[in-house]
Amino acid sequence: MANVQFANIRKSFGAHPVIKGVDIDIADGEFVILVGPSGCGKSTLLRMLAGLENISGGEIKIGGRIVNTLPPKDRDIAMVFQNYALYPHMTVEQNMGFSLMLNKAPKAEAEKRVKYAAGILGLDKLLDRYPRQLSGGQRQRVAMGRAIVRDPEVFLFDEPLSNLDAKLRVAMRAEIKELHQRLKTTTVYVTHDQIEAMTMADKIVVMHDGIVEQIGTPLELYDRPANLFVGGFIGSPA
Ligand code: ADP
Ligand code: MG
């Protein structure tokens, strides 16, 4: 586990500023959701935390350590994307173990971790299947399994459920929360869906056009939205 801090984070693409001074403190083990309309900068913020995007200004710390220029592989984080990008020619077991193999983990240790993740995710009986033989929900679980086997300090999710149908989406919300309650890994989760944010988050960060409008628990945002934007977005009368 680790805490995560964004301090006065800025990002421009060319002359175009898209993140305009963002401060967020995330405690050890917290499940934080970044929510806001499409284009407000959620993915860019997550990608900077992951090291997939350069930072134009400010500081990002993981576990108290400044990571601004640290390559992704040295940040001890694991990311689950919207497009799971499973390797089609690899089985479930191979998909989950691949990053461990790349990192030259001992075979016995890798097998142990894959079995553990498969157990948590209910994939025990599917380890020999290929992605094309899985349902959407099962594929999503494999994508999460790939993150879990790495036992990272921080999980990042970028709209992980947006390709699933409505019913499955609701079921997977509960699964991801159960997973978090079990592992207690610090989690930063991005969605544009305010219901998802309200039902899953310990703490919500409401973003709008490259800035943070408000940070609070779901109840705080619902009861005391800081402004009309937050009130309108969360759906309570402001
Ligand atoms: P969100 O995830 O909230 O939908 P993004 O972080 O993807 O928003 O994008 C924020 C803004 O930055 C958008 O205006 C988007 O067009 C722009 N943007 C994102 N990535 C790039 C890029 N690689 N080059 C130029 N503009 C980008
Ligand atoms: Mg996005």
C-alpha cells in the first residue's frame, strides 16, 4: 500500500493546457474515484500517475517518493484499461502470468500468484481457456487478474466497465469493491458515470475542464455540493 499525492499538477499538449493545477491527496488503502465529463482530463491525470505521460508542472508522489521522471515499470502500480487488451494467443493462465515472466519471477512464485488471483476472481476453472472463449465479464476478470498478480502498491482503473452491458456493469462494481476490501490496495479509479462514483468510492474527486471542483465522500458531495457544477453533475439540487 502507499499514499498518492498530486501537488499543483499541470499538463499541456502543445500550447493547449488540459490539466490546470490539480491537488489531490490519497491515503494508504483508499478507493478514490476521479469523475467528470468526457474530456475533462481524467485519463491524462491517471496516465501521468502511471508514467505514461510527461508532467508539465507540479509533483506526483507515491509513498512519499517523487515519481515525476520515474519510468512506469519502477512505480509499483498496475493499471486496468477499458480495452482489456488480452493476448489472444495466450491462455488465461499465460495472460495473467506474462508480466511476472517478463520480470523473471521464479516459476513457482509466478504459479502461486496466478492461482491466488484466479481463486479470488473465480477463474480457477478457466485457466486453460483462450480470451475468445470467455464472456465479457470473464475477460474483465482476467484483466484484473493481470494487475493483481503483480501485487502493486497502487491499482489504476480507467473506465474498466464501460464496454460491459448495464447488468454486468452493476455486478462488476460490487466485485471490484469486494476485491478492494480484501486486498486494501490504494486504488485510483476513473469514470464518467456519477452513479458508479457514488456507489463505489471512499472519496470522489469531481473534475471539470482540467481543474478539481470538489473532493469529498459521496455523502458530502450529495449533501453539500461546492457549486452548481458539482450539484448538477452529482444529480442533487445545488
Ligand atoms: P477524459 O479522460 O476526462 O475524457 P482526457 O484526459 O482523455 O479526458 O483528455 C483531456 C483533454 O486532453 C481533451 O481535451 C483531450 O482531447 C486532450 N488530449 C488527451 N490526450 C491528448 C494527446 N495525446 N494529444 C493532444 N491532446 C490530448
Ligand atoms: Mg478518459
